Amino acid sequence: MEGRGLRLKDKHMFDKASNILILLATLLSSLLPFCSAQGKNTQFGYLEGSDNGPDQRAKINPDWKVCGDGKMKSPIEILWTRVQVSSGLGKLVRDHKPAPAALKNRGHDIDVTWMEDAGVINIEGTDYSLKSCHWHSPSEHTFTGLRYLLELHMVHSSSDGKVAVVGIVYRYGRPDPFLAKLVPYLNSVGTTGKDVGIINPREINFPSKGYYRYMGSLTTPRCTEGVTWTIIKEAGVVSRAQMRALRKAVEPGYEANARPIQQLNNRTVLLYTPWVIEDSN
């Protein structure tokens, strides 16, 4: 009887240990996708109605609260009937220059980060240094109902921490020279980035001197507000092969990575056109 009691006790301990192991395995399996997502910044998604969709960002992370209750959110629809033409903005002064850069796959997008001084843009007397650029497909901003195939964001910051983003939208056409230099690396880059040598941001073509200007936010978490947006008025061109390469490189489910249009909330959208004659009065 004593031997039987020991065997029963051993079996009980074995069953208890097995249950603990099963519980641990379940927890680990549930955490692995999250850890992988954390590594590639894909803990937020773009599928509306999903658990990590655009309307859930403020719930995913308390630091992303402004993604939900912000009043100056981007992107927006730029309506021609609500745009105020203004020559007072002046020409966008661009002084970018070549610098060493790294190409990174962040899971939700492809990012180029300049490691040294890549020049500036000047907005109303303030210099904003170029830090990085990335792509969204389709375009995040829309224009009186028109949505383009692709949108490039050039992210700049001033010495006092203010952010300015230049946005360029694209339609199908000839290959984009800037993307042409990066596409060969897309399948070999990871989350830590790949050194791609000297990259000249001046190869990013500004299709026109005209642009839209408004105050908004970053379109990805933390959705920081107070961002000065400059959207180049005319569209650039990109090839179908380049579009496919960008979409193929990101994580599955992020081929379409455009945040939905946000409410304008009485903000003013200005349009600068170089041919507008200054008011002599």
C-alpha cells in the first residue's frame, strides 16, 4: 500500500508539472507574435475593424492616447474648395545634400535614415534637418476624392524639436531614380538597418514648386501633433515594378499601410503657387 501511495503521489506531481509546462508553452506561443511585432514595429495595424486597427491605437498603448483624441490628426483630405491660396508662404527653400544612410524594414514600412547631416529645408525662417524618409501605399493624403498610388514622407526636425514633413504622392510612370537605387537592397534589409552608403536626398524629385501647407500630426504612433506638413502639389511617377517591390518587402498585411483620413477640425489648408501675384496693397 505504501508503494502504491508513492506511485499515486508521483503521478499527481507529474500531472501538476505537465499542466505548468502546458501553461508556459501557451503563454510563450501567445507572446512570440507580439515580440516579433515589437521588433518590427507592427504592433499597430491598418485593417479597419481589427483588434489592432487604426481606431484601436489609443487602446494598444497609453503613450498613443493622442492617436485617438487628437484634434490635429493627419492625414487629411485636401479639398480644392476649402484651400486658401497664399503667396505669402514663399518658395520652399531646400538645401539637402548627400550623406551616409541606412535602409531599414520596420515591418509596417520601408525607412531610410540618414546617419549624418543630410541638409535642411527652411520654413518661415526655421531650418529643419532631414532625418529620414519612408513610403505609404496607397497615398495617405487625398485630394478632393483622389487617392494616389504611393506617398513618400521626408521627416525633418528643428533644433528645438519641432517636426516638419514633406509629402510627395506618386502615380504610375517611369521608374523613380531615388527608389531605383534602393530596390536592390529591399529583400536583404532587416529591423536593424543595412548600410547603403552615401544617399543623395536631392535625387528625391519635387515635381512642382507649388505645395499645400497645414498643421497636423505624424500618421504613425505616437501620432505626435504640431507637425508642419508640406504636400507637394503635383504628383511624381513610380514604376509598377518599384511599387511591387515596396509592397512585397513589408510584413504580410502591411502592403496597404495608409492611415484613414482624419477630421480637419477647422484647420486651414494653404496653397502656395509661384505664379500668384503679390497684393500691392
